[in-house]
Amino acid sequence: MISPQQVRQFLDHIKGHRLEALFTVAAALGLRQVERFALQWSDIDLEARSLHVRHFLARVAGKILLDTPKSEAGIRHIALPVVTVAALQAHRHRQEFEREFAGSKWQQATALKDGQPVALDLVFRTGTGTPLEARNVTKEFQRLLSQAGLPRRRFHDLRHSAATLLMAQGLNARAIAAILGWDQTILLDRYGHLIDDVRREAADLMDAVLKPVGVTVGVKMTERAN
């Protein structure tokens, strides 16, 4: 897993990179890789700061398939943090420039849905319009980590980091599970120990705040806060 401090260091390092928005969405929202790759601009409302997860994109036997999550938890609306809105706005402008620059090399992205080809208006794609290759994205992610002076990690680790960041903000397990597209039980099984750590940290912070009041269990208060 990548720590919150390392995530911040990484995002600072990649500012201006063509995949900055992809990595920012991964770190802030914890979407699965197949969900990030399937995002289309019609799934995102930047003004309303909303993102709709309703598909996943996968390569199977050399074919690109667009499908719908099997569970109800997988289909969800997510509120976008301001940092992701800014990254996506810049990404959209960059993508328009890339399309113009590519000229005749630009290709319409397509996938098979229910056995039929469909055109895709992908949020994240190559410089010539085609769907991203997971292997290439992971390779670039690890190259950028190295440049930023950070240890090697899997691209998927950003999803786990997002879960930790959400816990650190005090969100309850039900809300976090809804964002990540998990059943609450699965979340508690995988991250229950981290939730306990966050709760203990919150208790320690409360002790630090209340210590000047001078309250001791079983002892009459001798000081009063101003």
C-alpha cells in the first residue's frame, strides 16, 4: 500500500503528465482498474461533481469487452472531490489537443457489448484514441514512482490507499464501501484493522485536545479551560 504522504508526493511529481487525471482518480476514488478504463465522458458531470460507475472494460482473448458490474454495489454514483474535478477538466482540454494533433492517426475507440461493437467516448485513452493497455499503464506508473523517489508498487495499490485516506477522513464503513463498490462486510474483512487504527488515532487526538482541561478519571477537576 502507498501511504497518504507518498500519494501526495507522487501526485505533486506527476503534475502536467498526460495520465495525471487517471492517477488522481485512482488515488481519490479507489475505482477498480477496469472501472477507470471504462469511464466515458457521459459518466461524469463536472459541474455537479458527480461520477457514475456503470461499466467495466476488459481484454479477453484479444478482444475488448464492455460489461456491466454483476453486483448492485458495483453500480454507483460518487461525489467528486475538487482535486479530481480540476484534474479532469485539465485532462479534457489536453485530450482535445491530442485528438487534433493526432489528425488522421486518431482512432475511434470501440468495444464489444453483448456481442455487438459500440463506440466509446473514453475519458482515459491513448494519444491516438484507443483504449489503454493495463500493462503499459502499470509500467508508466512504476517509472513515475521511481522518478519521484518512491518504492515500487502495483497500480492497484492506489485503490487500497484510497480506502485508507477515506478512513482517515472519518467516513464510516458503510460510506466507504459505497464509494469503493464493495459490500460493507467485505470492507470490514479487508480493512477492519485499519479502521481500528484510525479510531485509536482519533481517541489519541481527543486526549491531546482535552488534556489541558485537567480532567482525570476518578479525580476532581482542578483546572478549567478558558
